[in-house]
Amino acid sequence: MQKIIFMDVDGTLVNDHGEIPESAKLAVRKARENGHLVYLSTGRSKSELFSHVLEVGFDGIIGAAGGYIEVGEAVLFHERMKQEDIELIVEYFNRNEIDFFLEANSGIYASQNCKKHFRSIIKKILSENPEAKAQIEKGIQHFHDFLIEGEDLLSREDINKVSFLGSHLSIETISQEFASKFTIIPSTVPMFGHNSGELMILGIHKATAIEIVINHLNIRKEDTFAYGDGLNDIEMLEFVQHGIAMGNAKEAVKKAADDITDTVEEDGIYNSFKKYGLI
């Protein structure tokens, strides 16, 4: 019987350097050959789903941590942040000298010093691990180059979510500031630094999007799987029939899951697909 699988990207499909293990590519392709549906379910906006990710082949996309849904080539749902809320975020982050970027399907829009901050991250990684140059070029360097600088951030009306880099303010402090409007979680990308995080529209998460998808496709909840590692995956793993945490997942995610597979680097996706008879 056909199953539907929802898969996070960072820390689940790709490793910390943005690379996809060949075993994960094989697992996704074989599962689809077997008649199952495989959807991305990620905090990334569509513009951040670079070609090496999409080329694996998927049946649809849940992006912006549930704020955007694409089934095949049809857009089923798209919730954007209000412009007045964007203005509040931009003013607060600029005043507190926190580097950030606004995520939209049209592109990723960087604050004034954001790309400079990324360059310092890259420099630090290379100084500590010079042999990581090839991985850096495929991962964080590619993301840095993709960032759009010099845009009028206050004029944007197409923003899905906001991410901020390592901050001198705690996640708790930032959460208190915006708790009435947004869900704030620590970043799912460790290299973004301590007290980095994401602001998402309140009440929207991956589980709400999954429910929309399976209702649209008339698929039973009993036939759902999900794979994740970060805090924005918890609702998703709890909602589906088989919620599976990666071996490298945060402890809270493992506790919320029905099962735990191996890490990204240990072929966690492939091994779990095999275990459940998806391939």
C-alpha cells in the first residue's frame, strides 16, 4: 500500500556541510519507484532548495516550516508575514546589532552585515579545518553567495520567515519580545552560532501542513512517515503514524519520535527505509 514520507532537509537529508549522502538519494528514488510519495518538509523557503537537493526528486514541498505547500507543481498554501511585523523585526534586530536574513520564495535577503558575518564563520571553519574547503564551497559558501544584499528590507511583502545568526541576546530574550506574533526556535544549522534562531508565523508548523497535504491527496494518517532532527520537526514527528528521529537529532526530538534511526553520515535514511519496507 502506498505510503507518504515527509523529510526534513538540514540535519536529516543533508549533513552539516550541506551534502546529501548517496545512500539517502538512493533511498528516496527507490521509494518513489516503489510507488510511495516523498515530500520535503523543511524550514527552508523554496529559494533555498538548491538544485542539488531538488535533483534528488520529490513529489512535493512543504517549505518555510509549514508556511508553504507545493503538491507537484501546484501551490496549495502560502502564508506570508505581515509587512508591519517585518518592520518590527528589522527595527529590533538592527537596534540590537543582530545579523539576520529574510526568507522568501523569490530569494534570501540579507541585513547590512549578514554576509560579512557569514564570511567570518567560513574563515573560522577553514582555520580550524583547512581540508573542509570543498565541503564549505558546496555548503555555507554557496549559501553566502546566494544571499541578496542591499535590498530595502522594509518594503518586502513576500517574506515567509526570518532567521538570525549568533546573537549576544539569548533565544529566551528574543522569544519574549516576539512571543505574541511568532514561534521562535533555535536554528537548525549549528554553524550559524550560539543564540541563532528562526522566527515563524504563530500557529503554523510542519504538522499543520502535513494535514493539509494528506487531506488533499486523500491519504490515511496511518500511511504517513516523517524524518527529522530539529526542534521544528517535533510537531511533525508527533503527528504522523511513524515519526522517526535521526541519530544526530536533538534529545527533545528523539523523545518525541516513535523510532530513532542512524545519523545522516551513517546512512540513517536508507537504513530506516529498509527497516520499514519502503525500499
